[in-house]
Amino acid sequence: MLVFLLVVLGGVAAISATLAALAGKSVPHALAIGYYLAACGVLIMSFAFGSRGPTRVDMSDDPEEYRPVGVFGVSRGGRLGRRNRRKATPEERREARLASIGLFVFGLLLVLLAAAFDPSRRAL
């Protein structure tokens, strides 16, 4: 998880600073915008993880059994029908909930970091 945090923070900083330097704009303002955009993406991911339903795709060992469903319920492998679903285990539900909460907290931290870099905002 720490590697993910460092990659996001460093990647956003590098991309934002590079684009600001190429455009001749303010680097702190570009960093703030980059972190705001990253926070938006992380918060959307948090919502997606948190809104998963109580069922999961049932993965079987038989390669003929599992075929991804394409447009209009027709599988890309030529078989009609839907994938089998199963009820999520308590551990899977717990992991999804913790991932959603972790991403939400990380998104809020990104917003605070962006506000700290934003030259149009003053510290309290």
C-alpha cells in the first residue's frame, strides 16, 4: 500500500511539474491541480469499491465454463447465457469495505495536500 501511495504522489508531482514547466505556468498551482485531479480519481475508485454488490463471479477451473459476457448477454466465446454468481464471503465483503475506506481517506489526504500547494488558498 505504501508503494501505491508513493507512486501516486510522486507520479502526480512529476507529471504536474513537467506540464507546468513546459507551459510556462506556476509549478505550485499545477501541483495543486494535479493533486485535486488525483483525489477526484481516488474518491471515484473508493465509491466503486464501496458500491459493489453482495455477489461475485463464480470462477471455475473448467476453461469452457467461464467465458466473459459481451454485448447483449452473448458471450465473446460464442456461448449464450450469463456467468454464474455466488454470494461474497464475509472476508471478501470486509476487504472491499476496508479498501473503500482506505481509498476514501487517501482521497481526502490528497485534497488536503492539494490545498496546501494551492497558491490561491491561505493557511489558517
